Amino acid sequence: MADPKDVVRSLWSAVGVRDWSAVAGLVTDECIYYDACLGPSVAAKGPAGVSARVALALGPLASYENFDGRMVAEGTTVLYQHAERWEWPSGEVMDLPFVSVHEVVGDKVSLWADYWDYATLLNSAPASWLEGLATADTSWLYDATGEI
């Protein structure tokens, strides 16, 4: 069994370089990803869903950087406090603090929950990016209500 913290570090390394196939390879077939501020009804499930969900937000950015913070593990649960800098092609920049909670099974993540401030994102993102979300392919949407 892999060290859960190493698995989470690998996941965030893949997110950091926006390698969506690597992200997909680091989550289980049953992995649920959701943003706590949006709730489990707009989650993603499985490698294709999780990677598509993360790519939807980060893919259009001109630049993305993850700043490491504390990582604490208890058994197979890993909490990761970090911050992300998002830069859009139109020049807007946002620093967004996160706490991410991961559950690890073997060498993959089986649950990924992100805790962040929705208002910070809405107040920072350009209208064009928000409009892109409204018209994007969301076939990956999964209602995880009652599963988390």
C-alpha cells in the first residue's frame, strides 16, 4: 500500500501541471470529487468525470500555480491546506486558499472534497470565464447526495 500522503502529492503534482490524464490515473473508478461550497449534488465521479471537472475550471486559465501548505494524514485520510493562484488570459489574478480532504485506497484517491470561498472566485473571475462554465459540457455531473 502506498503512503497516502505520497498519493495526494502525486495528484496535486498532476493538477499543478494540468495533466488531466495523470489526474484521471490517480483516482479510483468510484472516486467522488466535489466542492463543499457547491455541495454534493454537483459532484463528479470516476476518472473521466473527476478529470473533466477539474479541467473545466483550470483548463482555460493562462496560468495556474499551487502553493504547498500543511499536509496531515490520519490513516487513509489526508488533509491538505494550500493556496492556488489562478490567472486568466484577460489579466485577472486570484489567490484562493483551500483545504482539500482526500481519502486514499491503495495508490489512488477515492474521495476528494475541496473547501474554498465561493465569493472570492465570483469576485475575481472574468465574466467570460463564468459564461464559459454556464455553456460547458457538464455530462460528468454526478449527484453524490447521501454518498458523502
